[in-house]
Amino acid sequence: MSPISTRKDGKLFWIISDNPPVNALGHAVRAGLAEAIAKGNADGGVQAIIIACDGRTFFAGADITEFGKPLQAPGLPEVCDAIESSSKPVIAAIHGTALGGGLEVALACHYRVAVPSAKLGLPEVKLGLLPGAGGTQRLPRVIGAEAALGMIVSGNPVGAKAAHAAGLVDKLAEEDGLRDAAAALAKEVMDRDTHPVTSRRGDKIRAAKEDPGLFDRFRKDNARMILGLDAPEACIAAVEAAVNVPFEKGTALERELFMKLVTGDQSKAMRHVFFAERMAQKIDGLPKDTATYRIERVGILGAGTMGGGIAMNFLTAGIPVTMVEREQAALDRGVSIMRKNYERSAAKGKFKPEQVEAAMGRLSPTLDFEALGDCDLIIEAVFENMDLKKDIFSRLDQVAKPGAILASNTSYLDIDEIAAQTRRPDHVLGMHFFSPANVMKLLEVVRGRETTPAVLATAMAVGKKIGKVAVVSGVCHGFIGNRMLAARQEQANALLLEGATPWQIDDALTSFGMPMGPFQMADLAGLDIGWNPETTSSSTVREVLCEQGRRGQKTGKGFYDYGEDRSRTPSKEVEAIIADFARKSGKPPRDFTEGEIRERLIYPMINEGAKILEEGIAQRASDIDIVWLYGYGWPAWTGGPMFWADTIGVGRVLSGLERHGRALGEDFTISDRLKTIAEDGRRFNG
Ligand code: 3HC
Ligand code: NAI
């Protein structure tokens, strides 16, 4: 049955789409729309046509699953052209999200009505694409080139009220009166002689025609945001064409650019990320409707770097937090850092001052451990020390109410060993946040041996509620992310002794698109984490740096020297320290190319990822990609480490690992899973 139905109502002709969940514009919808427009036009009794959607949203875009497959006619550009050239006025009735192709359909309509809660946007750039059904040509003609550039290049949607103010929406309806408002508008306009045809409008692009510097200015102002990406430049070029060449020529360019991008590696990777993010929510063997616990109050133990950041997530989401420390000074410091963070965000316009007060008002800081008794979920974020965590969990078990979930934010430690300290190991799991915890989107949910499905499902749901992307991990040293990070760090340390400099090593990753390399990361975190001045023995480069007061960014120097503005400069002093260690290691120093360094750092990570899959620690390769994308800033346009391996070929990774051989370390072994996938010519991601 077609997802498109039509209904005649006097002189009005309704076209209704019902294609759950998001009314994506797949082939059946496009064909149905084209047919319905033709039918409405052919009927002499019809004087206006309304396009609306059933379900939770107006068309949320093209059907992304169809990309990369042969196109089944009619294509969306043709459907949009058919709508625009309708002899009867066509009105779009918008609720939910009119995104991508959905907004392009609306732009082809002669009029647009929306409810105030609707959002309108062209998010294609986030999939490595540009709007490909006339959006780059029609949007500037409706709201002006400069505003259109902002929307198309950022991909961020705007609310219906702002869209109304910008002229993108003609009428705002009452929240529950969309169809009535659309019908009223249809009746109001149907007797007019002419209707606005977007592709023929020239008024709104006039300003840009008179300002030829606009596009280069935009490129310059947004250079950081678009660095390394193909799609934003294509978006800019297409909007530029909307201003400077006729509509038909502009759409031809848009089509050409779209076809180039959709078949390119960047868009394939970014589409993978879109689906991987949604896939990560699915837990193997757990029905989607698994019952979850209500979480109305959260307890946090430890008001340090992580405890404070974790608490902010809940406070922002409206969930009260009881925060317990062992000493008043640490508690006061933690609370004041949280307030400062909120105030800084408020200064940037992310929060209103009253929201800051409301969030901080939901916080109950205390030294009283017993206060955790009424919490539904308690997250421990004290020092990374097994004995301490064991002690805390056995005490928590006494204090927490029956049914409360006990979680640890440990980075590496064994959740099962921690859970065994309690009489409720089925209610214990890991909730591993990433620093800064109020910013980073990743949450590793570590499933213990005995964690029950309801507890696991609750942790995943809580993650979603506080805006995180949650990924399930099994128990192992470092879970998914830090275990792979350790594999990379081992190689980074080895490379130093073989003659590569910290800056060469870091640059090999930043030029790949990572936000920072291992030594920049170490300097940022502080080189003295886990370093003890009493027992220090000058046995590693890091120890010597700490001994010499080079403890990272906070002391103005670490692997690098830092300026006032935190800019990094290579240090001769550090080079000499490393050279000394290299000499003692007996390995003759040699030169490295960027490519070799990159292989040495990344291939072992992929190998570790393959072992993580082999051992069932990660459910699927795409979950590993999500961990790296949202926990460590891996560049989205490469799709994550496992997808990147698929793109360059798993065989190439295997031969690289074999080529590097002994240099990878005495204990290094190649994963059987990686070997089989390479030998069979398969991919990690399906
Ligand atoms: N195509 C295919 N499937 C889609 C889809 C799309 N455009 N949008 C969403 N889905 C699927 C999701 O994969 C998910 O499937 P699952 O249940 O099997 O995991 C399901 O619909 C529900 O999606 P969400 O979980 O994301 O639902 P939310 O309610 O959280 O969000 C949304 C809804 C805001 C519409 C969000 O899904 C979204 O942002 N979708 C993509 C929008 C987009 O990028 N549109 C542009 C597409 S490209 C285009 O239009 C090209 C054109 O210019 C030619
Ligand atoms: P931190 O040293 O900044 O904070 C720990 C806090 O715990 C201190 O304020 C301390 O006073 C408090 N504390 C210690 N014993 C306590 C007790 N018995 N009762 C109540 N409070 C107590 O440490 P950080 O960095 O916040 O780390 C906490 C945990 O989070 C560790 O397990 C760590 O491995 C993990 N983690 C750390 C990340 C990071 O980047 N810092 C990232 C992800 C996890």
C-alpha cells in the first residue's frame, strides 16, 4: 500500500504521507507524491493542494538507506519541480521536523504553515552532503544568501518562530490546529491570480549580488569549522551559484556536487556514523521494551574532576543530585568549579542566569554518606584505587535503598570485583564518563557479569536522558576506549625511543583530524597523575619530566613549552631528555615519515579493536567507532577507527602490522579476527 493517500474536501485536495517512523522520502513516498500532485492538478474541482504528514513528523529528509543504491525514479528534485509547477497553489503543513529533503519539499510548495514547536533545517552537511533537491537554490531565494549559508553550512535547524520571522514560514498555526490553519490559508490564497514560486524569486538574493565579498568572508570566518571537510565548501559554492547564475544552472551544479559527495568516502563515513549512533542504543538479547527503573534522584561520590562534571549532566537535565565528599575543602572546591562552569556557559549564552540558579539549586552537597540512602542511582567517582572502591561499594550496599543502582566511573578497574563487595551484584555496573564529563558525549555502560537487563537498560536510558551517546562494553582492563588508547600509547612511547619526536607523533594524528595527539593529551591531563615524588626513580621520560617540574600545561611546560595562550612549542630540553633515554635503550635513532608514524599508532588500535570484538567486549564494530568518535574526538568524516580500516582495507592493516613486526613490541600479537576478516576480504562493519 502506498504511504501516500489523498482526500478531497470541497475545493481542497489533501495529500497525506504516513511512512513511520519519520516520513523519510523513500521511493514509495516520492512516487506517491508525484502521482498525487498530478491527480490534484487534473481534477477541475480542486483549487488548492495541502501536503501534510501523519505520525510524529513532517518529512525528516531523504531516505538515507537508499543512498549509494541505484536511484529509483522519480528523484526528489523532479518531485519538487512538479510541486512547484503545480497550477494550483500547494501548501506545506509542517509539524515535528522538516529536514533535508523534507524542507526542500516545503520550499517547493507555494506556502508554508507550521506549528510553533516545528523545526526546519537542511542537515545534509552532517552526512557529508549538500541539499540535493534544490535546497541550496531555493532557501537563499526565500531567506537571503547569508542566512541560508548559515543554515546550510552548519546544518543546524531553526525553530518555526525564527523561521516565521525570517520569512521561511508564512503562517504559524496553533500547536494543535495545524490542519485547520493550513486549510484556512489554502482558502485565503486559492482565488489569487499568482502564487509565489520560489525558483523565480530574486528579491532576497539581491543583497548578496551587491556584496561579492560575502562568500570569501564566510569561508574565512568559518575556516576552523570546515577544515578537512568536503561538504561545506560544496554547500558554499552552490549557494554562491544561487546568487550568481540562473536557477536551472544552479540546480545542475547542486546535482553534480551532490553526486560527487554521495559517492565519496567522507559521506559514506558520516552516514555510517548516523546509523552507528542509533545502533549503539540496541543491546543484543535485550528486548527494546525492557522495563527500566525510575531515576528521580542521583547520588555522586567524589566532587573531583569527574564527580563535578557528571553531576552537572543530571542537574542540567532537571534531576536532583546528592553529592558526597570525604572532606569539606574538596566539596567546596568541587561545587565552586561547577558553578563557575555554569556561569561560563551562561556568559556564552548557553544558559540563562535563572537556569544556572535552578540547576545549582538541585544540588545537595554533603559529607554525610548516609544521605545517599534515598538515591535511585549512585555513581562513584573517587580516586582510581581498587581497595578504596571496594570499601566504598560495601558501604554503599549498606546505605543504598533496595533496588538502587550502584555504578562506578572507574577508568580501568574490574567491575565484577567491585560488584562482589555487595549483596546486589545484579544492580552494579560501570558508567564511565569522559572528561570533561559535562561536555563529552560518550558514556561507556559497563555490563558486569551479573548486571540484570533492567539495570543495564536503565543506565542506557539515563544516558540518553542526559544527552549522552551510550555504548555497552563488557568488563576488561580499560573497557573499549581506554584499552585501545593504551595500545596507541605503547607505540607512542616506543616511537620516542626510536627517534620520532613528541611533536612529530602528535602532528601525525592532528593532521589526520584528531583534536590532539598522545603527548598533548598527557600535558593537558597532567604528567603527574599517578606519579609519586617520594618513590620516583627517573626510569621513564615522563618521570624525569615530572622531576624537572615539567608537569604539563598547568605548570606551563611538559612535553611542550606553553605560552600564555596555551600555544605549544617544541622543547629542546625535552628533546635532550628523550635522546638520553634513546641512547640508553641501545636503538639507533632514525627518521620517520608521517605515514609510518600514523600506521604505528593507529593499526595497533584497530588490532586491539578486533580483539575487543573477538572477546565480545563490544557488541559490534560500529560501537567501537562511536566510542572513539564521541569519547576522543576521532574525525567523523573517517567514520571511526574500524570503519576507517574498512575504507582503507583490513588487508592493508594486516600487512602493515606484519611489516612493522618486532617494532610493535615483544608481546604484540595480531588478532585472529583481524586476520580472518583480512584474508576473507571482508569488513568489520558488515
Ligand atoms: N532516512 C532513513 N532512516 C531514518 C532517517 C532518514 N532520513 N531519519 C531517521 N531514520 C530512522 C533512524 O535510523 C531510526 O531508525 P531505528 O529506529 O531503526 O534506529 C528511526 O528513523 C528513528 O530515528 P531517531 O532515533 O533518530 O529518532 P529521533 O526522534 O531521535 O530523531 C530525527 C528524529 C530528528 C528526524 C532524526 O532521525 C534525524 O535527524 N534524521 C535525519 C535527518 C536528516 O539528516 N535528513 C536529511 C537527509 S539527507 C537528504 O534529505 C538529502 C536531500 O537533500 C536530497
Ligand atoms: P579526582 O582526584 O579529581 O577526584 C576524586 C575525588 O574523590 C576527590 O575530590 C576526593 O576528595 C574524593 N574522594 C576520595 N575518597 C573519597 C571518599 N571515601 N568519599 C568521598 N569522596 C572521596 O579524580 P577524578 O579524575 O575525578 O577521577 C575519579 C574517578 O573517575 C577515577 O576512578 C578515575 O579513574 C575516573 N575517571 C577519570 C577521568 C579523568 O579524565 N580524570 C576520566 C574517566 C574516568
